[in-house]
Amino acid sequence: MWRLPCLCLFSTTKTILSFTSFRPLKEVKLQRSVEQSKHPSAPRSGTMMENEAFTAFIFYGTLLVLKMYAVAIITGQVRLRKKVFANPEDALRHGGLQYHREDPDVERCLRAHRNDMENIYPFLFLGAVYSLLGPDPDVARIHFLVFFFGRIIHTVAYLLKLRAPTRSVAYTVAQLPCFSMALQILFKVLRRWW
């Protein structure tokens, strides 16, 4: 029964030791090229980052995820500032059950966050697949950039209560690259099938 943890520990220690052994960089590169020639189907190190479209996707996708974190933090700050808590235990901790209530500003932040989740998650899927299909890197960057700025403007319009058409226009503009990517993915798949 204790053999399995010992074997795992031994193999982990062996792996760590092989990673920490000091070898000149030339020798490591030579060994990788020999391994690559033995296993040509194995992915090379750094292949994904050599794809310019995928690199742009990673950049804008990460910025969008950070934006979602920022909206979550803003929601928490509005809750604390207005003393509005969704859970009774939080309200008790901050002054009493009278603070277990709803507030229009907190609800607005929550709707902005929910809207982000409804739109950014599909973008992350579509953008990843699209960028792996080998599109023109400049066209891919434009798709990602338009979506990114559309979502930024949408969130700002939501949180700052900007006039009515601003948020709708930002939403619509941000959806255009998603539809474009989705159609290109479908066309590529259909062409492959037929």
C-alpha cells in the first residue's frame, strides 16, 4: 500500500533531478532535435506561440479575463461602500441583518459581470479555434481588437450609466467578430467534411 506513494516520490525526484542537472544549452537543443526526429508527430516546444494569430488571441483573451476580474472587484467594492450584502452572515459581520438587501448599483455591477460571462466565454472558445485554423494574423488581430474594445466600452457604459444607444452599439460591434469567426470555423469544417 505504501509502495505507490514511494514510487511516485521516486519518479518525481528522478524527474526533478533530470531537470536540475546542468547541461549546456547546445546539448539540450541537440537532444530535443534528436527526440523530434525520433517522434516527428510530437509537438515542438513553442509551436503555439509561433502562431501569430494564437499569440494575439492569448493577449486579448487574457486582457478580457482581467477585465472580468476588475468588474468582480468593483462589484465587491460597491457592496462594501453601500453596505449591501447578499448573504446574511456577511451582513451580520458588517453591522447587522438590515444590510442584507438589494441595491440598484450593486445589481447593475452584477448584470455587467453576467453579461461579460455570457459574451467573453464564447469568444474564448471561438477565438481559440479560429486562431488555430491559420487565419491571416492581421485579420485575426482586428477581430480580437474589435471584440476587446467593444467589451470595454460596453462595461464602461454599463457601470457609468451612459446614454442608451452606447451600450447597445458596443454590444453589437463586439458581436460582429464573433459571428465572423463562427462562420469561418463552420465553413472550414464543412469544407473539410465535403
